[in-house]
Amino acid sequence: MAHVKELTKLATGIDGLDEISNGGLPRGRSTLIAGTAGSGKTVLALQFLYSGVKYFDQPGVLVTFEETPADMMANVASFGWSLEQMVEDEKIAIVDAAPDPSESVVEAGGHDLAGLMARIEGAVRRVNADRVILDAVGALFPQFSDSLLVRRELQRILSGLRELGVTTIINLERVDDEGAVGRFGIEEFVADNVLLMRNRLDMEKRRRTIEILKFRGATHQKGEYPFTIDDRDGVTVLPLSATSLQQSSSETRLSSGVKELDEMCGGGIYRDSIILVSGATGTGKTLMVTEYVKAAITAGQRVLLIGAEESRDQLGRNARAWGADFDKAESEGLLKIICRYPEVMGLEDHLLQIKRDIREFQPTRIAVDSLSAFERVSSVKSFREFVIGITGFIKDQQMTGLFTNTTSMLIGGESVTETHVSTITDSIILLRYVELFGEMRRGLTVLKMRGTWHEKEIREYVIDGNGMSIKGPFKGVHGILSGMPTYSFTTEAERMETMFNPADRSR
């Protein structure tokens, strides 16, 4: 069977969109972008136009059917896009087809759009355009009572643009996120390609997604992908497919900050690994983060600490109690602490911002305290996408990542796999409360560590003014992880003698 050559793609210049479209939009074809109000259609289209001029020296034409061109360019000025300057430099041409509000609507015939097409063609030739946007084209259609007329007139415009060799985006309003693509039910059959943009309410927050419904003659990635819009980059698509499983792996080991834990892990943690520290409240997860950060500072490594539950001052105060000077480390450029409540923005925005923080600070290690704070403001699907996005990026940058997770049960009984994070991480350290004859102790075990030997025993640890100190393994106690410990001692004397090894008691 002969191999069919795929259509040439035109890179959009929009982060993530070129990845899910396998290189961009099919060159010389029309792409319909349909979405409800607030889904980001106009921003994406204008970014397509702006990126074409800025990054690829490809002039464009903006055709407006509803808003005035001045209003549209003013709306995206906050992104730093100098569209007005590009118009002055004749890199962008404007065709204002918005109706005069003072005029009554009269049903039109085919001859009316012939004049519009002539204006568009003149603008394309004037700036030698490669890209064309038809924004809010649905505003044109109330002039037609018959859907067949709509289809014919839309085909007339798109055929003319194809003859000009330009790549076209048509923006169209949808009634709802799950209904028909367009109001007339025929628009998607006219365009060569269809993209759907959705703006759903998810866990009391808006969550935007984009889906390539069809590409004629070209491949693309299937399914919905989250995206966000912010004032620095405009539209950024965050595809899981951007996280490849091709990262290199290092044999280099780093210290966790706790000597005994390094021994339990076979000599330390791998440099490009993801470590999950899971335990109930008060078990010492933030302390373990502090020890991890202190180890990086001692080694002269830059470390980024993302706090989601405690303020910068509170983290610094607690660290001082354990012998770590975060203020000095920050002044020396070895530490950067960023504290944000998860509720202040959506997970897509958090992921985008954390990636920016990493690129700007260029750390060797990163710590997030805690993941469960982000989980409480998201759905299962969006949280897993967030975790895959951040862990994949950290691995790609060959950094070490440590994440904490708070379990709801004090003394075990909860599976760490319920957090949907365990399969993504390389190492899991469990912290548990252990009730022994009316006294609460703490136990630690290395549940998983990929690629190396690790100790399997559950060992006691204590927290004091010097930080975390790991002692010997529990003896004669079973069922600690399940939260239902049982004891095999026959007498009180035997319990006291065998609970710890003699060497352990001397520590």
C-alpha cells in the first residue's frame, strides 16, 4: 500500500497547540474554531495572527463581523501584543465587516458577499498575507433565513480564500459546550478542520479545554486538552502528550537530609527522581521537606520550595527551630520560596506558573508541600493531569522533586494509591503513627524505590530540636500500615527487651 503524504502544516506559534496538532494547522486550509462565550476563541485567533508576524514573518488579515477592530486589539493589549503597530507597519490588514447598529437587518443574497470577498482579497494582496482570521462570522448569518444559504455563502468565502493560498481561522459561537458545533448545524461540514473550545464549570472553577474534532488530510492527537489564558503568554495548551517518557536517568545520588534515611534508600535518592512523602497531619512531612531543602543548601544546590498551606514566614520560623536558615539561603540565591493557596487559580494556571518559576530560578531540586492541598480544589482527572505535568517537567529538567501528601487517617489503613500519584512517583516514603500500649510513636518505611535496593523494615523516628532522627525497627508489632497493630509479646519484660535491638537503644 502506497504511503499517503500528509498535508504541510503551518506552525501556529501557540504553546502546546502545535504539539496536539502534530505541527500546526494544515497550510492553505480553513479551520473552524467553535466555542461558547468566554472559551477563548478570539484570543486564540488573534494570537495566531500575532505569532505569525512576530515569529515567522507571516503577515495576516483580520476580518471582523461583530466587534470593531480597535476594541479587539484593545482587549488583548494586556498580553503585550502590539497589533496596532503591526497594522501601521502593514504586517496586518483590517477588514471591518461589522454591521452598523443603526441599520435594520435585511436578508441578503449571494451578491452581497461578493463585495466582502473582494475587500478580503484586496487586503490579502496588499500585505501579502499568509494568515486570515474571520472573527465572529456567525454575526453575518442572521441576514439569511435558510441554512442552505448559510452553507453556500460560507463555502463561497472559504473557496476564495483557498484560491489565495492563505491559512484561515473562522471563529464561531456555540450555544453550549456539548451541543451542535454551530448554531446552524452545517458549519462544521464546510470547514476543512474543526477545533472545539470549552469553558466548563468544574469544582466551582472554570476549566478550559480544546479538542481537535477533525483535520482533513492530516493527523492530530485525539481528545480534550486543558489550556489556560494569562497575561504573559495568552493561550497555552497543556497536553499530557508533551510529557514524553524519554527522559535520561542518572546514577547520581543525593542526600535526603536525613543520614539514616539515605542508608534505608541504598545510599541516597536518585538525582532525577520524584519522591512522595505520605503521612497523616503532624507526622513530620514538612520537617522532611526542611531537611531536604537544608541538604541542598549545604551542598550548594539551588532549591525551589512551593508552599500551598503555610506562609513564607511560617516556613522560615519552623526551619530555624530545626537549624535551617532560609533567610540567609534566599539572600545567597540558593533558595526561592513561593507560597500560594491552591484556591487562588485553576490547576492549569498553577502548572504554568510553577513551570515558569522553575525556568526562571533554574533549581537543582524542587519541593512541593503539599500535593493534597491542590487535590482538594480539583477533580480526579484535572489533578492527575496536573501531577503528570509537573512531575514530567521536573524529570525532563533532570531535577529532584519531593512532594508531600496528607492522608486522612492517623494510623494507617488508607492506601497511598488512592491519591492517584503513587504510580507516577519513583519513591514513596510512608510516615505513620504507631500506638504502643497507650503511647503514640512514629514509624517510617520506604514503600517503594525504583531501580535500587531499599530497606523494607518499619523503623521508629523521633522529632526533636535537632530535626528528624530515625531509630531502629519495630519488633514484635504487626499490622502497622493497616492501622490495626497486633503484638506478639508474652510478658511485659519481653516487650521491653525485644521492642528494639540493643544497638538501636544506644542511639
